[in-house]
Amino acid sequence: MTVETPATPDRWSLESWFTAFGAPDYIAFKTDLVRDIEALKSVAECLTNSVPEIVRVTCDFESLGDRLGHLSAYLGCLSADDANNEPVKSDEAWISTLEAESAKLRAALQARLAALPDDAFASLLQDPQLQGAEHAVTRMREEGRQQMPGELESLAADLNVNGLHAWGRLYDTLTGKMVFSMTFPDGHVESVPMARRRALMSEPDRRLREASFHAGQQPWLDHADTLAAALNGIAGTRLTLYGRRGIPHFLDTPLFDGTMSRASLDAMLQAIHTHIELPRRALRTAARLQGTQALHYFDLEAPQVAAPDEKPLTWDEACATVEKAFSSGYPRLGSYFRDMLQQRWIEAQPRPGKRPGAFCTGSLLRHEERVYMTWHGTVHDMVTLAHEAGHAWHSCVLRPARSFAASYPMTLAETASNFGEMILLDGLLSDPALTPATKAYLLDQEMLRAHAYLVNIPMRYEFEKAFYAERASGEVSVTRLRELMTCAQNDLYGDTLLPDGTDPMFWASKMHFFISGVSFYNFPYVFGYLLSQALFARFKTEGASFLPRYEAFLAATGSATCEEVARQTLGADLTDPEFWATALCAIEPTLQAYEKLV
């Protein structure tokens, strides 16, 4: 594929983090970090109940976390940028051992925090050096109460390097190198990187989608046993550790990580299942627009209304469109986005060897963010850009906070990213120059987005929940994984999918199931989408005067639970299904306008 060089930079720069991979500053940074983690770990393992000493170690641990996170983010960027870079892969494996040492340090500190008498812990939280860190330190104490004895936590950290996280690295390496031979509708045959498959399945030409879906299935089928072993290995390790730590249910840890309660999760899912016909109506409308009885899985991310000019978006056009929408609706976000482009903080260049997917990362040490994606010229890609920019803005708003208060859960992170998407789409739809054809196209895009969050991602959650329940009794076979995936798709999609329209191998192709650092990388997206609907409704009602409150919401995300943040910002009760139902039903006007297209 020939790609013209865009005027707007589409390659990021990491030189402000390190001169280069393997450069003297990089080597020195690694050496100092290893030394300091080991030294502080020795101190933490000998801690007594001395409050001043615990405060000092806690602050030092926070500082070391910034440095370790900085190095980890740098390597993650390089690895995604070039999946074939073996020296970077080697250092990624090495940093897992360093993260294991940091985990031992954290476990020792958490054990001491958990052992403190209540009055001593209350005194510790009053120390001026921990101002703004109360929420994080309290959570560390809670986590310390559910961990194994120190020597077992140390062993677990060591074993995870070559077990749990090795499975994740295997998946990244394997999928980053995957290619498949595809016969295009015009008859020519091409070797296609797997990173391009998703873009091909978003093409308006259904023949192209079908060809890429079926040809792209082959690598997943060829490697199914390996991928099933990885998935079983990741889940089996987690379940074993949960049992040893006395954690009753496999959802308890992802809920703790998301700082939300099971009551809030259940309330949200109850609202979705109760109102599932709303997003299903969008899928049925898409099928009618396509001229089929229902959809195939390869239709789910495809537009059913063609873009008016039928030309792929250029990177320059997309950046200009996002900047205009941000600047019009939220000037501070627009200014920040311009800065990101000018400082080359966004990687989007399409080329072989890049890892699939998109993410936002950053360095608390440098107070800088980076966005990674691959540009293929679709509106979906432009929405992804706005989504990841929303993440980056969230981190930017939190820069004044100390590091402990700048680390927020994925649930609340996804709220910011979805808010960024909504700013973009609202800006596009409110443009007075918008033609009816373009409006129809954007309505179609918005319903694609609603379906993803309200049907597809809940489907992933139901699959993963069923898989973990069965994994507790032993390894789950490839055949059974396919059955569980098909069952979850039929349950959520109902009759909106054709009888042969499921994707039984989706469990293998979805990277989120193989992230070794976090489980259930799904329901936080739904949480963020619906909470952002509630926030955006306030924004539309109150206008620009709401934006300072929105930024206060972002600033609070590292200092309170989801329930507390929502109560403080919206006066909302997240354990009430009616709150979620109201947020979900906010799509009704857009859905009705979409249905009129038929």
C-alpha cells in the first residue's frame, strides 16, 4: 500500500524520554533503577510499626513507581512500534523481572500497612508527606489484608515473570508477526499483516469484509492450540493466586482494580439486558440498510451508509477535523490536541511490523503522554484518535496531582476517552454545513459505536465470565472456547446475527483477553461509555459552564471510588439500575433518526 507523507506528523518522538534505546542515558537509568528498587525492598522487608519510617518508604516507593512506569511505557511504545525488534523484546522480558522486584517491595509495604493498628494507620494518613495520597494508601492497606505471606508473594512475583506475563508476551509477539494470504475482490492476491485485518473488515465493500474475515481466520485457527494454552495459562495462574490470597471470586480483583462495587456492575448489566432491544434495533436497521435479513460478524464494524465522497480520509484531514471539533466544543482540549500533534506525541503511520490495536500511555516522570494507533483512512480510525486523545487529556488534567493521586482506574479512564469521542461526533453533527448525506453517515457511525459498547463489549464480558467459571475446574479446550464464544454472541446479539454469522474464534483474535496485567478488560469500557453519556447530557444542558466540573471529575478519579466520584460530580447512585437505564436510553433520539434512514 502506497502512503503519501502527511503534512501533520504521524510518527511519534520518544527522544524526550531517552536519547535512544541502548543509549548511555538509557543504560544509566536502568542501572540506577535496579539499585534503588533493591535497596528500598531491603528496607521495606525490615519495617516495624514506626509510622515515620513507613511514611518515608511509602513516598520513596511512589517515586520509584514513576521511574519504573517511565521505563515500562518507553519499552511498550518501542515494542508496539516494531513487533520484530528483538533487543526491545529482550528488555521487555527483563523489565518483567524488575517489575517482579517492585511487586515484592509493594507486597512488603502493604503487609506492614495492613499490620498497623487502626489508630497508628489513622495517624499515618495525617502525615503531611502523604497529603493527597490517602485514597491510594488506604487501598494498599486493603490489598495487604488479602495477600499471601511475604515469601509466597515474592515467589509469585518471580514465577509471574516466566509464567503469567510470558504468556502475554507470547501473544503480542505471535500476533505482531501474523500475516495471511488474501484474494481481493478484483482477483489479486496479497499478503496482509494481521494489524490491517480490522480495517479491512470496516470497509464499505461487503465482499472485501467477507474475504478478509475468512482469510484472516486461518492464522487464528492454525495457532488455536497455542493461543488456548496462553489463555488457560493466564487465567489458571490468576485463579490459583486468588485462592491462595483468600479472594472469594474472580470478579473481586477486577472490581477492586476498577474501584467499583459488584452492586454497581450488576446494576449496569441489569439495565443493559433489560434494554437490550435498543441497541439491537440499531443492528436490525443496519441489516436492512445492507439488504440482508441480519448481519454477519464481519459486518459489525462496517458502515452501512457510505461516506459522501467515498474517498478514504487522509491523516491530515482527520487531525484537522478532530482539532476543529475539540476546539469548538471544548477549547482547552483542542489546544492540548494541537500541542500533541506539534510535539509528535502520536504514532499513527501504517506499516508492516506494527502491533495491532491502539492505546494511550504516558510518563508521570516526564509529565508527557503518547498515543499509539495505525491509520487506515476510516472514520472509525478518526474516532479512535479522539478516544485516545481523551485518555491523554485525562492524564494532562491530573499532572498537578501527586503520582499516587494521578493513577486512576480503567472504569473512570474510559469515561474520559468516550467523552472525547462524543465531543468529536457532536461537533460533526452540529456543523451547519452538514449535508443530509453526511448526517446519515454520522448517524450510522454513532450507532456502530453504541452497538460496540452496549452489545459487543457486554458479550466479551459474558464470555470471559463463563470461561473463568469453567477454568476453575480445569483447562478449557479450543472446542469449548469456541462454544462459549458462540453462546455469548448468540445471547447478546439474538436474531441480529445470521445463523452462520458468529465468530467462534473471536476469543483468540481479541488482544484484551490476553493482557496479563489486568483481567476483564471489557466491562470498564461499558461503564465509561454510559457514565460519559450521563456527563455529556449535563454538558449539553449546561454548556461550557459544565467543563470546570468535568475537569474536577477527572481530577478526582485518582482519589476516590467510582461511586464517590459519581456522587460528588453528578449526585448519582451507581448501584441503582435506573441511573444506567437513563444513560442507556439517551441513545433513543439518535436511534430514531437512524431508523428513518431505512
